[in-house]
Amino acid sequence: MSPLRHWQHQSRQWPIDYWLIGLVSVLMVIGLMMVMSSSIAISEKRFDHSFHYFSRQAFSMTLGILVGWMIFKIPLSFWEKHRGKLFLIGIVLLILVLLIGRDINGSKRWLPLVVMNFQVSEFMKMVVVIFMAGYLERHASAVRENIFAVIRLALPFGLMAVLLLLEPDFGSTFVIAVIITGMLLIAGAPWLYFVITVFPIAVLLMVMVIVSPYRMARVTNFLDPWSDPFGKGYQLTQALIASGSGEWWGQGIGASVQKLLYLPDAHTDFLVSIYAEEFGFIGIAVLVMLYLMICYRLFRIGRKAFEKSAFFGGLIAYGVGIWIMLQALINLGVNFGLFPTKGLTLPLMSYGGSSVLMLCIALAVVLRVDYETRKPEIHQTD
């Protein structure tokens, strides 16, 4: 037996997908390193402490790993049984954030908790994946044959979308709409449903952009940021300067110039621009490959679950894969001037406690899917 075949045979005996754990661990280490590198100057200016954002991100990652380990212990049957209650909890939290949420830069997206400001939209992404997986498992044949099986989702998800847009959080609304559509298509729904689910939200977003001069300016400035490089196009032009300065191999870890208070939000939405400046085109190519490999492992877990007729778990794996890849694609596109600014983090890399925590929980649930798929006899024994 060749070493490769021997390795493949051994990996089939693993209780869970250690490849996925390894890839995610590498991504989180790179992310923590880049948060430290990109936030030193802004931390020193705001808090007189160079590692403020780094220490908070390290705390969020540690909390995410610990909570994820506990979530992994919960059988999938629990999530399937309580998916409706989770959705109701999410709606209540969205209402609460509009009433008592913390206002940051004109948006009410965060609930002030003891240890962090919790972004409810990140929680809703996970809730939507679980809710849709349960709904599609129960109504798979109806979804393929009857358009009303999809239309009746309009009330709960329409309410959710309205609450998200009131914050406002356009990026998360779009991501959730694509997750819903992707899961419908994977479940066998006709492509027509893509128009039914995404088109109304797209029209609503367009109307809200048109009637708001501020939002219209963000869209037009992304098309030509150099028309106002020291005004409304400042953030994107600085991000492009950072990315271009990296050339092929980058300036080296810690050697970024743009992070020295030139590029706003260098440790959050525009972290990848600093990464490109320090690691260059080759580093970006490696990062993209890392996300693609994570997506492949997630989709593989989903396919294996489908083969064992575990459709609920398989749909969860596919939904989380769509979530991570879409958000990574949007964030990369924003940094390189392909999309307007959306306020979406780069998954498991950018600074943001809520995002890191919920992604760790989502990946823990996917690993539980893999665990139960490999050893179906343990479904009810844990």
C-alpha cells in the first residue's frame, strides 16, 4: 500500500475530520498574528496599550474554542428538535438590539454583554442554517414540487430581514439570503427559487441605497475611489495602496506602513489589505487556498452525511460552508475594490468577538455532524 493510500485509510478511522481542525487552526493562528500586527498603532493611540485588540481577540478565540468543545458534545437531535425555539430567540434578540443595543458608527448591531458586545446578526446566521436544515429535511419533496413550500418561509425570514435592515446590516442580510438560497438548491429546489428568495431582498436593498445619499455615495465611491481619495474614497484608496505595496512576496511580517493610522479599520474589515502588504500576492494566494480547502472539507462532510441519509446534518455542513466561503469572498472583494463596503469580517481572521465565537460554534456543530456520520450508533448515546 502506498503512503498516500495508507494515509487515506487511516483518516477514515478518525472519529472526526482532523484535516478540518488543522486547517481552521492555521487560519485562526494567522488571524491572531495579523490582528496583533495591524492593531498595535491604533491600540496605542486609543488605549495607551499596544495589545488591547490582540488580547481581546485572543480571549474571543479561547472562549470560542471552549464553547465549541461543549457544543460538540450536544447530539444533532437537540438542534433539530429546538430549531424553532432558536429562531424565536434570534427574533427576540434582534428586537432587543433595536431597543437597547449599542450604537457604533450609526448602526445598532450590538448587545452590550459583560464580556463583549455581541452582534446578533452573527447568531442569526447560525440559527438560519439550523432552521433551514430542519425545514428542508422535513419538507424536501414539497420544496422540489410545490412553490408554496418556499413561499411560506417568507413570513419568518421576511420579519428577520426587516429587523436586520433596521439596524441597518445590509451585509448580513445578503449573506443570510444567499445561505437560504444555497441550501434550497442543494436540497433539490428549482433554480426559479433563487429569483423568489434573492430578488425581493436585492430590490429592497437597491431602494434603500437609492433613497439614502450616504449609501449611494458608498456605492459610487467604490466604483471610482480615486475621484475623492482624501474624502469618501479614502479608506478604499489606502487599502489598495497597502495591497499594491506588498507586490509578490510582501514587506514582511510587522513591516506594514498603512497600519500606522493610515488605513482605518485595519484590524477589522480591512485586515486582509495589511496581510497583502506584509505577505504579498503569494500570501493572498495561500490564504485563498486555505479557505478553499476548508470549504472542500465542509462540503465533503455534507456529502458523506447525505450518503448515510443524514440530511439534517449534511445540510448544516453545506450551509456553514456557504456562509464561510461567501463571507470570505465578499471581504476579499471589498478589500480589493470589487464590492462596496459591507462591514463583514474575514471569517476566523478579522477582529470581532461575535464572529469568531459563532463560527467556532458553527464548526463544532459540523464536526458533530461528521462524528455522528462516521459512527451512527452513537446518535442517542452521548
